[in-house]
Amino acid sequence: MDNAKDLFLGVDVGSVSTNIVAADEKGCLIEKIYLRTEGQPIKAIQEGMKRLAEALGPDASIKGAGATGSGRQLAACVIGADTVKNEITAHAVATQLMLPEVRTILEIGGQDSKIIFIKNGIVCDFAMNTVCAAGTGSFLDRKAGRLNIPIEKFGLYALQAEAPVRIAGRCAVFAESDMIHKQQLGFNAPEIICGLCEALVRNYLTNLAKGKKIEDPVVFQGGVAANAGIAAAFEKELKTKITIPIHYDVMGAYGAALLAIQKIKESGEPTSFRGFELIHRDYKTRSVQCTDCPNSCELIEIASDGEVMARWGGRCGKWAEASQNYINSGCRKM
Amino acid sequence: MILTFPHMGNTYITAKVLLDELGVSYVIPPLDNQEALSIGARYAPELACLPLKINLGNYIKAYEQGADTILITGGCGPCRFGYYSEIEQGILRDLGIKMDVIALEKPDAGLLELMRRIYRLSGYEKNVNRVIGAVKKAARISALVDELERQTFRTRPRETAKGSTDRIYSAFRENVLNAKGYDGIKKLIGETSEKLSAIKVNRNQTPLKIGIVGEIYTTIDSATSFNLDIKLGNLGVEVDRAVTVSGWIIDHMFKKALRLPYDTGYVDAAKPYLKTMIGGHAQETVGHSAQYADRGFDGIIQIYPLSCMPEIVAQSVLPGLSRDKDIPVMTLIIDEMSGEAGYMTRIEAFLDVLDRRRERSIG
């Protein structure tokens, strides 16, 4: 079967992690790579693509690629994506494939958290944290560091608690003060960790789900879904069972790959994917000012080996359009 | 006396006409409200609402250019805006900046007090007809500018060459500073409108329609809300904003003051959800949302500055309206600490929701 290696890529460049998946044309996930962005998204993409190329072997043929996450424009430009979508849509698409009857998606990532409501098979409402990050993965990361417990084991500690201690969760920094206070009162680590998990869940629900009805089935995904303590706290608070998909950590990237499949099927056009050689190229970003009108928008320009590949950040959408055309035209001059 | 006034979207054009016609000397603070915000944030209390911070930045920039008196419209509504003039004067005084404030509002003392303030504004010009004429002309221009803006809302999503509307409209906002008086500005508006009409558009397009509601400053002052109205337009969305500068001047200031009848449709529309005026523009937010839903809009975006009490109440009312009328509502809260990228993600996702809903209802 020579079609077996026709694959579609999804790349999700987030604040904390960069995830890449490869799926076949039916949407089955074949390979997934999860690595930390560490403030260097281009390097993370290149490293991820390198690992993916090794895992897939030489006869893999990429038929489409999609990008999502806060670094989606950059990712789209570096890999040559056919679709660029925000992470809310990408997450919903992936979850709906795995559990078509899903009504509520809880997603907690590194620096943002979202809740997505689905009705009659389409996203009908969503919310994302705005002015506060107290209900996100970074909140837990900090606390784990403070308690000297590896984040991977955090959830298991929480499950050992007999009774959680209540921790003030409004602000991530004050939660830390409160946590220290509770330590000084003599509470043990599991009780405190369990309290932190419940504080995060309380914060998440008040920030994002206020006034909205959380309907079953509920799916919990994003990097934080690895934390059994949080999942348990959600079940306790919502009084319902929660499903965690097996690929919970790469759902955004998976969704991007699914969107790429859909896009290529609809358009029937060949992919804009640049190929795995992109890992050897050298990329530079700089800011330039557009002089076409008095708005003087500040643009982000990305160049590779001296050639301008994309510009974005302008108010009028002219550059976004030009960049997409550039990618679609097989990268002829902008 | 050299006057100045705070920015709020295109109000500077209206204010310019009024002052040109009265023959008063004035300076207009630089259009860049982002810089004004950083200056204002330095001196305002942290929890003061965002418009106050921008106002302060405007005054300080204008003071550097020689202004000594501030002209503002007052808010009689029970929200913090009503205290702006007092607080702003206090902060400026503490900074050692000597500026007078003239608040144009319908004071409790009645219309005579308002007239006295306008007299003071015009250097005690005793020609009542000239003063009334200037006010009328300013009101007329504000209506024309709002209509021009509505024209950009229609053109932007339909233009075939991206950026055409923006180029004409932002040039207008710059050039209007050099136009003089009612006649000059009216002429420029007319020319700009013709240029906008000449933009090539795709007539077969049926763009998504989004109603923008919320606190008046952040909705009207495009730059403060990351040019949300412009961005939506460029993403192919036709926006509408029921609260306008001219509406504020004509309905809120004149008609209310003169006890003339004015459009209260939004009051009735808000009734099932919010029965009374609770301050700020909360009643408008709820009422206009209901009206947009009834007019078949695809979605509603509510914008307000962090900690705006009336809009917080409106926000908690909107989910019920959204359920009853089956229309998606998204709230964006503006704060000087917030970053643009996060807003764009939400906006894109919201448009996806609206797109899918529309496909569903057609297919």
C-alpha cells in the first residue's frame, strides 16, 4: 500500500510547549512529538520536525500541514502551512473527532486556559482567561517548584490527601503566600497539593464558566490534564465524570492536522508544505514599519537566508494576505 | 486662554468645529492614545478606569503644547465618569500642572449654568446666536463623521484590494487636523466619502454582521480596543456600533437637557433583562444587544475597560439574553496590561463560531 505513508502534519506552537503530530488521511494519529518551546519557537519547530522525520522514516510523504497556537503565524511561515487556525477551533475539532457527542471541553495549557461549549455538533460559546493566569499550568509549575516536587508527580500527591486544606487561589502569588502559611501550620504536602488543585479548579470555573451551564459529556485536555489531582478536583466540583482523551497533550496540533486534511480535500490543491529540509535553514525575525499609509503599522518580518518569507502584524490584513499568497505560490517573491 | 480636550475616537473633529466656529484658540493632543495611556497610567491610581488614564495623558501632552484650560463633557450618569473632572483636576494639581476645567454637561443647576460655561468658553462672547450656531454646526459635523465611519464599516469587509478603506480613512483623520471650521471640515468629509464610494467592492459578498456594544469610550475609541472595529472589517465582518459620538451629543446632552423626545427603543428592548438605568451605558449595552439579535446580526461583542461597574452588571445579564435569542456574545475587557495577541485569538475563534453557525443555518 503506497498510500499508507500519505500524512498530514499539525503544528501547535504554544507559550510553554511545541507539539507536532502526523495523522493519516483518515485522521488517525500516527506520531506525536511534545517538546518545550523554551522561548525559541523556531528552534523548537526545527527540533520537532527533525525528530518527526526520524520517527516517520524516509518514505513518508506529507500531503498537508496546519498550524495553530499563539505562535501559529510563525509556525505557518516556517513549515509552509495550508491552514492557520486559532487554538480554540483546533482543540474543538480534535475533540469532536474523538468524542462526537462532547458538550464541554475544559482545556488548561501553560499560560492560558479555555472552556469550549458545543451544541448540536458546533462550537456555540467559549471563554479564555483574560487578565489573570492563576488558573493555568504555570500556576502549578511554580507551586511544584516551591514544594520541590517534580510537576509530573504533583497529581499523585494530591490523590493521597485525606482532607484538602483550603488555599486562597485568586492570585497565583498570594496563593503561594497562603501555601507557605499552611505549611507553617503543619499541613503535609499531599493536603496542600490537593488544596492547590482545588484552588486552581475553583479559579478556572469562576473565571471562565461563570453564568454558563456545563453539560455532559465533559472532556478535559491540555498539558495540565496529565495531573490526576486536577482531574479529580474537577470531578468533585462539577459532580460529573470527566473524560481525558489519550492524546490530551497534543489536541491542538491534532486539530490543526485535521483541519489541514479538510482543507486539502476541499481545495484539491497540492500542499504548501516546505518539506523537512526546513530544519537546516536559518531564520531571522525583525520588526519593520509599513509606510503605505499614515497608520505606520509595526510589522514582524521573517526572513530565511536573506529572503523575506512573511510579514504580519499590520492592521489592514494586506500583509497577511500577501504572506499567504507567497506560501501558496510555492514561495515566489513577495 | 488656550483650550484643549481629551480624545475619544473622532470627537476631536466635533470639538474642533465648535472651537473653530467660536474663534477660540486651542491645541489638540497627539492622536496616539497608546502613548497617552502610558503617560496617564504613570500618574493615575492603578484601579482608576482606563479612559481616565488616557485623558490624563492627553492633558499632559496638550499642556506641553501650551494648553491651559480643559474642555470636557461631563457624565451625569452614576458611574465614575461623573467624577472625572474633579479627580483629573486633583491629579494635575498634585503634579504642579495648572489647568482649568470647563465641564460641558447638563448640570443640576440647569441650562443657565451650561450657557454660562459656554459663554466662558467663547471668551464671554455675548452673541447668543453665534454660540448656538457653533453648537449646532458641531452637532451636525458629529453626525456626518459618524456616518462616514459607518461607511467604512460597510466598505472595509467588501473591498477587493485590502487596505483601501484604511488608507483613505486614516488619511482623513490626519488631514482633518488641517481643515478649518465647519465649511472646511464638511468639504473634507464629503470628499472622503466620495473616495470611499469609489473603492471597488465585491457586491455578492454577505459579510458576517457583528454588533459592538459596551462602555462608550472603549467602543468608540478604536485605538484603545486594539482597533477592533477595523480589524473585524479587514477580516471580512461588517460591524455596527449603536453608541456614537453624535448620539451622545444630540440625545444625551441636548435632547435630554431640552426635554425633547429621543430614541428610547433600547430601553424597551433591555426591559426583560434590565429594567432600569443602572449607570454608565449598561442599559444601552443590554438593549442594543437585544436589538442586534432581533435584527438578525450574527454575533455581539461587548467591550469595556477593566473594573467598569455598569458593564460588569451588563456582562452578567448577557448570557441569559444570548440563550433566549440564540446569539453568541463575547466579552473583551481592555486593560493597559493586556496584550493584543490574546485578543486576536479570541476574535478569530469567535468568527469561526459565527461562520459555522451560518453554514449550519444555510446548509
